Amino acid sequence: MDINTLRILTTVASFIMFIGILVWVWLHRNTSDFKDAANLPFEDDKS
């Protein structure tokens, strides 16, 4: 295995992980979690 094969494998693995993150973000079951997280800076401190 030469260095170019390793570079190709790393690039393909990174692209697959990127697509996996995009799919995870756009799933409808995670929408409420992301909306809650987006509103965290606007909540009052309760301490």
C-alpha cells in the first residue's frame, strides 16, 4: 500500500462520515433536540 492509496482511503472515509452527519442532522426525529439546543442561549439562568 503506497501513500496515494492511503490518501484515497482517508478521503473516501471522510466523505462518508460527512454524508452520515448530514443525514443525522436532517432526520426529523432530531428536530426537537436541535430546536431546544438553539434556544439555550436565550434561557434565563436558574442559579
